[in-house]
Amino acid sequence: MPATEKHQQISMTRTGRDHGELHRWINDPEMQVTRHDFTRIPEFAPEVQERFGEEGWNRTTGCKTSLTT
């Protein structure tokens, strides 16, 4: 999996923002494997929403669907 810096470059290209705080949180060395496990998205959804809002959710999942719908 790419380094945080690479994720930030990809985000900058795709969205015009690097989403550094989000990528650092996801790639935290102690939680990186767990937070990259797609089967655990529902477990982390409330924390992603709280920390990074709707934009963080969209960036994390690639979904354009609201967490509240």
C-alpha cells in the first residue's frame, strides 16, 4: 500500500486537496492494516464522520452517499 505522501499526491490530483490529516489517521502504523480492511468500514464510519465529515467519508470510501441517508 502506498505511503501517506503518495496517498496525499493522489488526493491532490483527484480533488485539489491533499487530505493529509485523513491519510495520516488511516495510515497510523498501529492501525493501518485494520483501517484499510474494507470489511470494517461500518466499524470506523462514525469516527470518520466525526473527525473528517462528509468529505472524509467520501474520500475514504469512494462513495458519494451520505452517512446519514
